[in-house]
Amino acid sequence: MKKFLAALMAATMIVSLAGCSGSKKASGTTTTSSSSSQSYAGQTLKVLTHWTNETSQGGGNGQDHLLDDFAAKFEKETGATVKFTAISDYDTDVKTMLAGNDYGDVLDIPTGVPNADLSHYFTPIGKSTDADLKNFYDPSYMGTKNSDGSWTVYGYSYGLGATGVVYNKTAFQKAGITSFPKTINDFYSACAKLKAVNIVPVALNYADKWPLVNWDNLAVGAAKNADFPNELYADSSPFDATKPYGITLGILNKIVSSGWCEPSLSTTNWANSKVSLGTAKDGMMLLGSWAIPQMQAEDTVANDIGFAAMPTDNSGKLYSYVTPDKNMAISNKSKVPALARKYLLEFITSNFYDSQGFLPPEAGLKVGNQAVNDFMNSGVTFLYNQPGKVGDEATKRDDIGKDAGIDLGVNGSGLYVQAVIDASRNGTYTSELSKLNGEWAKAQKDVAAGD
């Protein structure tokens, strides 16, 4: 399964989820200003994608065909031909392709391309104040700021992923839990109740490791501050017990030390865990909203999968860190830029985001997935990520993390979280946090000194 966690490049932008819901616009409504009657007959559009399971073209395995289905409708509308190149090792391969003159017409921007370099490879989609762009979220995420306060936008995502807990309502009912907990004490109580009826309270997917990255994302919610990731580079002890990372890792330590996770962590399996949660053998998993459809596919009970924000304290106020999935852009080598722009805007406003459990990228788009819709109307507050105020905060943070060997954010693989779980299992959790702080502080000094 693709793990689409966007870079922790955040600046303060706190928006209530209620602002995203209640829309009347139907899913699939296009915002492109191009006339639908305009003919692009004879033009061929080359699209690079990492969604290898969604097309049978160009290296894709075609398990789901969603890209092929969209392309068929687009071809009928425009008279153009759409050709996909599906790439498994997308970021590595496309970064190499960017050095040449042929990287398609529309493509997903590979992770790690600085905003300052966007104009080297891509054609602007437009300004954030344009009539057909002004309602999209995060114009600064893949853009450059103009003197009038608008943004020249080079990339938009087809969906936004929210961090939260995917849970099985049948499992909760068996344990006598009537609603998802809103405080950490109630969360712990729910874990105990689930274990009492022989249901694994929280599946961690320790062996696969990458799902553990969500415990890193949860720290933004614990901070109640979307700018938290940008402030990390200046903190010499971010793993103190009372700070966001210490709080979220402390919750993880409580789960592991209490036996509220899988009994055999070394043999966990992502594919099997989806079945276990879908069939109420497991109660909860901390993941992104993208996981919702996968769990629903394993559940035979209608509306049995829920999604909720994870509490990190007893305030009753819930937060969810929201990041865009990969962003789509127009190649500045494209010979058909108008067709490319039309395809990009129609695709990101199609029902693709809904099929993948994403939140819509544009205000006013309908949410058809019941679990996502319920989540958006639950009163949780979104913490949207954006670049830092200066612009180099994320680079400083990532340089420190790399030097320290602590895989935070965009570079995250779950490795340091896995080490914390190991420490929780053998009773050395407190010393593990001290070790992380020491490694971070040393790296902070080394990076500042230019070592």
C-alpha cells in the first residue's frame, strides 16, 4: 500500500473541519475554465503516475482501473489520447527524469523538490486568486509568493490525508463502548475494555514499520499547533516527556507496556491487519484517512468502519494534522500545456479523492465516504501544513534529523518509533527518550556549525 504522508513543512493555519463540509457541490464537478466543448483531437497527453494499481498502461498492474476509467471519460470529452506511465520507484526515477527533457505532460511532483526549484521543471497552473483556483487548499504548499500576497501555484494535490484512528464499530459494541473516546483517559479505558473481550485494542503493525510514522504525525495534534514541525529545529530537547513528541510517544509506551497491542509484534503483517480490523479482531489503528477504504473493503457490515481524531490529553478538544498527498503539476516541457491543465484540474476535482479516503482538495466538493464525512462533521480541528515563515525551517529540521539518525517527517520510515516500542517492551523507555534528546542536541550543534 502506498503511504502518502506529505512533508512536515508546516506554518500556522488552523481551520475547523466544519468549514470543509456542508457543501452542495457534487463530487466530480470540474473547476477548470477550459470550455468542455473545445476539441483537443489529435493531441496526446502523457501522464506519469505512482498509482501503479490504478492503470493497466505503462507498467501499471491495473488492479482497480480508476485512472483508466477517468482517462476514457476525458478522451471522450476532449478527443485527445491519454497515455500513462506507471512508476513503482516513483520519487527516485522521476527525479532522474527531471534532469532530462522528457518527463511527460502531467506528473506527480516527486518528494524533495524545493519550492524554489519548481519553475525549473513545471509550468504554473495559475495564481491562487484565479477564479478556478481560489477555493483550493494550501496554495503555498507547491507555489511561490507574489508581491500582492497571492501565490503562483505549480502543484495541487488530488486529496488531503488526515491523521486519526480507524476503528471497528462492532468491536466497540462487543466491548460496551458507545462512542469513540474524546479524552486520553477514556481512550485508555476503551483499550482495557477491548482487551477484556479478547480484541486487540490497537494494532501497531510494528514489523512493517512504515505505519508507525503516524505516531510522528500525531505530535502535531498534541502540539495543537500547525507550525510545530517548523519550530523543531530550534528545540534542543524535543523528546522531553511534557512536549508533543514526549506526549505521543508516552501514549504509545502506555499501549505497549499495558499489552494493548498485538501479542507478537515481530510477526505483524499489514495485509493481515486490514482483515483483522475489518473483522473486529482488532479494534483500532492510528493511520491516515487513506486507509479507510481499505478497511471498509475487508468489512462485511455496512458502515462498520469509523475514523476519529486521536485524543492526546483530557481537554476533550480534538485535532488532526492534515497534509496533501502528492501534488500534480504540468511539465514545462509539455507541448500541450492547455490540455495538461484541463486534465489536472478535472482529475483533482473528480471522485478520485473520495475513492481513496482523502479529504477533498477544494472547498465545496462533496464527500461520499460515510466515515470521512462523519469525521469532517465531528467537530475536530484541522491543522493544515504549510511552509515556514522564513522558508528554510523544514530544511534545518530535516538536516538535524538526518545527522541524528532520527527519521522525522518527510524522511520518516518509522524506525525511531520502532526503537521506542522496543524500549517500551524491555523497560528502557525513559532512557530511550533521553538518548533521542542527546542525539538530537548533538546533531543540532553539528548542523549549526556546518559539520
